[in-house]
Amino acid sequence: MEIGIPAEAESGETRVALVPAEARLLVDQGHTVAVQRGAGVAAGHADRAFEAAGARLVERPDAFGQPLVLQVRSAGEDTFGQFAPGALSVGMADPLGIPSRVSELAQAGVTAFALEFIPRIARAQGMDVLSSQSSIAGHRAVLIAAEHAAEVLPMMITAAGTLPQGRVLVLGAGVAGLQAIATARRLGAKVRAYDVRPAVAEQVRSVGGEFLDLGLDTSAAEGVSGYAQALGERFYIQQRAVLAEAVAGSDVVIATAQVQGTRAPILITEEMVLSMQPGSVIVDAAAAQGGNCAVSRPNEILQISGVTVLAPTNLPAGAPGAASRLYARNIANFVRHLVRNGTPQLDGDDQIVAATLLTRDGTVVHPRLREVLGLVPAPA
């Protein structure tokens, strides 16, 4: 197939969907890869590197024709002009966050896949963009916190005195949270972590953290997919009351708790922020989903009684080289699964295809998304 790689249109997006190494592998498998000039520059991949990998350069994405278009953000405001009717789109479409744009893709005659919906099964692990990008996000969150904190994270013994270990609290022990714990430990901090899923306690300890048990009933916290589930406002009120002491005693709080398809739960109230010592830092890594901190504002840095509150919405874009390499491997693995003998295999019995296919033949076909949009269930 012809595969098109446009420059990302969304403001602040520095990643690229395919890097030269993965482009070379796809070319060697018989595909034609076209890359918009400058698409990979922000991620450290020059146009000449794509040419050396066997890709051809184009000035504008509308030169792709009717290809398989690979993107990081595939349903942004400025992406629709990049698709011709009959094109296939693969990327992160944020279908539950902006379902109306998925409807626009359907109306444009685009067959769209959302990589956020990759199922958590063994044969799809190499396509799991949420895990790969969350790893970068958790790492970056700690580095940003360390840069803004008044205290250093490692214990330091000097002739002028001893500086104690920084105290880091990580809320949410998914992929981002576990990477945040590991990064904070590498920097020498004492790390505690909390998650509503008691099963992750051993994972927290395996990366050097201390699991914080609040003594609450969390038996319904984990769904069959392995992701956290929403538990209701009454539970969150109890949770915040117990978390207050842990937050107040921390120099850095990294908040990563998210529930797929719903607003992130509020774990840190304004009162909890005010209880922290001046010079402390909160990084709300769930800001793109509404945030775990009641006072955070997306992509803003706030100072509240000496406490710095940051709410970055695209942490992986802060390390675009590494994030793009991981993403490119994920998306190339998906392409190899989807396209065989030059033809996309839109097999509804295939678990990976069925889970990720959003639109086909001018209509939204994903059952969960049809429900969100208020559409009647699609026929089998």
C-alpha cells in the first residue's frame, strides 16, 4: 500500500508517526512510504533520513491520494483536509473525548482506526500506544517536578550539612505511575504510591515504591480489561479525606489517575494544596482528562500559597525523539497486522481490528462510540 506520513497539525505536537528505521522496514516489505517535508524534524528526524530509508518526500499531505495515513493525532481540528474519500486513517483519535470529530471522519468517507482502543491481549502488546507513551509521560512528569521543586530529591551529605531525601507521592500506579515511581527512585527520592487497584501493590514495590494502603474497599476498582474503573463520588470523598495527610507530607505529588472514557477523578482538593509546604510541587499528569487536582489548569503553571501546580496535557511531546521511536514501532506493528498482500483486512472477527475500527463505509461502526453519540446499535 501507499502509506502517507503528514506533519502533525495540532499545536505543540512534536512527535511523528513513523521514524526512518520503521519506514525502511515497511518499504522493504513492499509498501510505498510518502512523508511530508519537515514532518520529523521536531523529533530529530531530518528529511534526508527518510529519503535514505526509501521514503519519498511530498510538500503537502493532499499529495498522498488515497493511502493509509499514519498520524499521532488523527482527529484534530486541522487534519480533515489531509484525507481523501476512501483513505484509511490510523492514529490516536481520542474517540471518547471528541466523538463528533470521528463522525466527521465517517462523513468524509474515511475508514478510521483508533490506537487507544488496542485490546490488552498478548498478541497486541507490540501495538499498545497507551503504554509506550504513558511510560514517557511518567518519566517526564518527575523531571518537570524536580525542576520546579524547592528541594532536591536525593539525600546529599556535604560539608555544609545533610539534605534529606525528597518525599514523592504518586497517585495512580498504571504505566505512567510506575514509570514515575521508578524515575523518582533513580533520582534518589523516597516514594510512596497509591492506586485504587490493590493488585498493583506488588508492582509498586517492584520499582522501589512503598504502596499506600488507605484501608478503603476497592474490590470493584479494576475492570476486566485491567484498567481502573470509576467508583462513584461517595468513594472519592472518603478517598480524599484519607489522602490529605499523605499529600500534606510530600514535597512532590505526581497525579496520573485516569479512567478510560470518563473524566479523571479529583484526588487533590484546593484545601490539600494549601496544606502542602511552600516550595512543593504538584504535576497533574491527568490534565488532558480534566485533571486529578481541583485547581490545575491545562498547560498552565499556577502558584498557590507557594505551591507550584503544573498541568501538562502532552508530556510525551517533551521527549519527541524517544516517544516517536516507541510510537512508530507500535503503529508499524499495527500496519503489519492490518495489511496483508497489499490489502487491508477489515475482519470483524479479528479482535484487534474489531476493537480499533471506528468508521467504515461512511458510518461510525464502533459500538461504544455509537452509544456515546446516541446512535442505534449497528447491525452485526
